[in-house]
Amino acid sequence: MTKFHFISGLPRSGSTLLAGILRQNPRFHAAMSSPVAGLLNGALEQMGANSESYSFFDESKRKRICKSLFEAYYADKEHQVIFDTNRQWTARLHQLVELFDDFKVICCVRNPAWIMDSFETIYRKNPFDYSRMFNANSRQTVYSRSEALMSAGGSVGSAWTALKEAYYGEFSDRLLLVDYDVLTRYPEKTLQLIYKFLDEPYFQHDLDNVDYQENEFDLQLGVKGLHQVKRKVEHKVRRSILPPDLFVKYQDMDFWLDSTGTAAHSISAKKTQQEQQSGQTGAGRDHE
């Protein structure tokens, strides 16, 4: 019987890297974001009170249809463990607990200032390719681009609020937050802790040969290299390209460093005193 787990969390925080590592295990299937969360939401809208068909569905039928979406989408996979990736799963734990008896959610996280820096780095690497990530107004400057990303409906803001909802919610014990810096600095130790959290026998991964990329998806989005994983898992240090005031604006949004009021599990490192005092001198790590 196939077991379902989920990968969620924040963008530019290692979810594609983690999927590339986990898929080395022949028992596991893991990939970049799937459309299952969107299909589930669309089905519930069609079966909801705003639909003319609402009277045809009771709760049990809605649950069966939602469960069947997972089964149908992954019917061609013969793996024992499926990891479905989507940043909005953290806002849907109340649905997942009704569909699956036993599941865990691995949430990839990273200091939001470095997430914004990573998006800006990708943007500047494609100077003549205007992607769908921004519109004509929001792409004008690094300030407008960052504001768009962190807005309630932006790529970062929507994922950040969804994660915060889950982190302080009643199902927080299902979560394991994995800090990007720790994953790239201590990959094998981090993987051992992930396997322990999942209650799975450990598999020896080849961390010098991680091969996974989604070039076709990135080209359709107009953002080359967004989901390209470098072959070797390694820790790199560089300076941020963000203006100092913009870096400072986002660097203290890493709420998961405070474990008060949550039952979530975490693999992360506390900020050093130097990083707290001068965010711009902190070490940035780009591996996506």
C-alpha cells in the first residue's frame, strides 16, 4: 500500500533539492510542485455551496472524490512512498488529516531575506526575459519586485502565511521544518533526521551526484534555472545583492526559530550574534 507524505514550506528554500535527493531512493517518488493541490481545490469549488451541483454531494462523497485525485494522479507510480510537493499543503492540513491516516509534511525553510535575494539573483540572470512572475508595474525595481513577492498573493507571502498557519495550528506535530542552510551544510546528518521523522529505513544517498531539473516548466514560466539543482550538495557563502535596508526588512521574519506555541519538529540553526546585528554580513547559500 502506497504511503503519502508531503513537501511544502517556502520557495527558494531547497524543496527541489530535497526532492532530487529523496528520489534517489528506489522506494520513494518525489518531484517539484504537482498540480494535485490545485485539482483538489478546484473539485471542492465545483462541489461547494456556490455550485449548482452542491445538492448532489455529501461529505463522504466529497472526501472520496478528493482521495481519488491522489490515487488517479499517481496511478502510474509503483513506489511505496509518494512525496507530493506544494507550498499550499500547509494551509490544508485540516483536509489532509481527513484523507490520510498517517502522513508527515517536510517544510523547507530559509531566512526570508535570503529568499528574496535568491529570487533577485535569478531575475538578474535573465535580463532580457520578462517572466510571468511579475507584471509591468511590479518588475520595475528590486523594491517593487520584493513587495510583489511578499504580498498576500505573492510567491513568498502566500507560502509564508500558509506555513505560519500550520506551524501554530492543531496539526503542527505533523511538520518537520528543514532549514536550507543546515541541509546544504550537513546534508547527511539532516537526511538521517528526516528519515527518523518519517520512520523509514535510512538509504545511503549519493550527495555528489544529485541529478534533477525541470527545464521545460521553467521555460514556460519564463524563469530559466528556477528549478535546476546543482549536482553536488554543498554549502556556499556569498554576500547579498539586496540593498541593506531591504535585507533588514525581511531578515527577522523567520518565526520558526521560536518554538513557543507549536508542536512542530525542526532541523535548524539559531542565528549567530553577528548575523542578528548585521544581516548583510550573514552567509547566503544558493543551491536551488
